[in-house]
Amino acid sequence: MTVHLTHFSAAFVFALFASIVFGITHRETTRDMVRYGLYCFAMFMGGVLLAGWAMWLIRR
Amino acid sequence: MANQTTAKSKAAEPAQPVSTMSVIAPALGWLIPGAGHMIQKRWIRGVLLLVSIGTLFVLGLMMQGHIYKANGGDILDILGFIGDLGAGGLYITTLTMNWGQGAIAFAIADYGTKFMIVAGLLNFIAVADAYHIAIGKKQ
């Protein structure tokens, strides 16, 4: 069975699961874990969108 | 001067007791992602780690990613092997079943390879976290 993800969905899945692990392992309390996980996810996705738009601008 | 600093830092940090749990939790956590947390009754964290690392690794395989074997060749191949090795039982099962041996034919397959390496590296972090819980450094 083969899975074909788009570039964006692959980045989304990667950011989601990596953020969960970072949140759990890098903070002490549950509240801090959730906050740090959300922060990491936002940074991952923000980086993806920023890089995507930068490449779009370079291509033009 | 340097010796004094080293001596002070050694005195400030008490030696961590080596308990059975501090050996079993990381070993089990390496073999089964999240199990090092579950054995210490951190059920939710353990399940989340298992789902996250497991899904990344399995998705990588399903995206036709390549799995690295022990090798002494190119430095990137060696680093790929170290990353894959972190996934523990998932890596051993994959090798045993002879999965992930295809050539990388398209971009998404290369993503799959990276997914599996990152899953292994994330499991290394989870193992270190399980150890810190076992020695009482973290709740």
C-alpha cells in the first residue's frame, strides 16, 4: 500500500507529530507542554508558508 | 582555576542513583516508542509518543521511503542508519520483513525516508525523557 501525500500535507503531518513529541519532552507541566507544542507547530507551519512564498517570489 | 570550577560543579550536582527503572524505562522506550513513559504510569504521554513516532515511521514506509542498514560507506548513509536505528522495534521489524528497500523514485519517497529518520531521532529524545523521569529529574 502506497501513500501519496502532497508537499503541504507531508509538511503538515511532520509538523504535527514532531510538535507533539517536542511539547512532551521539552516541558515539565501539562500546560507548558501544550503551549510549547502549539508554538513549535506554529513555527514549523509558519516556516513552511514563508519558504513557500519566498520560492514563489524567486520563481516569478 | 579550571580544576576549581570543575570541582565546584561536581559538588553542586549530587550523583543520580541508578535504579532498575532508570535502565528498563529507556531500553523499553527505545524498543517500543512511548513504552518508557507508560511503564512509569505516564499513560497519556506514552500513548501520544507511540502514536506520533509510530505514525511518522509507518507513513514514511508507506511513502516508499528507504531504510538504511548498518554500513561503513558514505557519511550521510551512516547518519541515516543512526537516525533509523532510533526507532527501535519499528526499525528491527522493518528490516526483518525486508520493507523499505526500494530505490527512491520520486520526491515523496525521499520525504518518506526523512520521516523514518526523524521518527528515530524523536524516539531518541523520548528515551532521554523517560530516563529523566526515572531518575526523578522530571515529573
